[in-house]
Amino acid sequence: MRVSLDLIAPLIVGCAALTLFVAGCKSLPPSKPSSQWTPAEARGAAVYQAKCARCHYPTTTKGLNGPGLQALTKQPAMPSGQPPSDERLSHVILEGRSMMPATHLSDDQLSDLLAYLHTL
């Protein structure tokens, strides 16, 4: 039985595209278990719950009102394309960006929040 190339070509292209897609997907590192948090990370989690949780999921990249934050500090770039340095994160948190409003935090709260973000 001969199969027409017209029938097989779309399957080959589809399989190749799927292979490239799967190869391009990478799993993100898991978040640090809360049982292993330092006191600063635990305080940062409380700041996150009070100030950030209504717009950002912590353990997924799926967006809520803003992007998910899983492995944010472990990626080469944030959704904006900027590197996720503590300086850049601090600026975005304190000054806001695009639809994200500025968040008023003390220096200690900001430091704790950054420590928590590094656990994600």
C-alpha cells in the first residue's frame, strides 16, 4: 500500500513542530519548602500575602492579574525582558510598572519580600 506524500507531509511537519515545542519547554526549579525558610523568608511570605497575592500566583508562571512568580529570580529575564536582579525587582515593586501599582514597603519589608521571592 502506497501512502501519498500529501497525506504524510502535514503529519511530519506537525511532529517536527511538537518536538521543537517540547524541546523548548523546560521545567522550572521547585520552590523552597516553607519548612526550610529562614525567618526573613517567612516574613517575606507574609508581606507577599498582604501586598502581592491578589495579583500574582507564587508557585506557577500562570498569570492572575500579573504574571506568576515561580522561579522569577532563577530566570534570565522577567516577563518585561529585564533581568530579575534585586535592584530591578525593588524598582518595579516600589515604583510600579505598566498596570502594576507602586507598593509602599519599609526597607525591612522589601528586604524580606526579596528573600521570599528567591525561594520561589
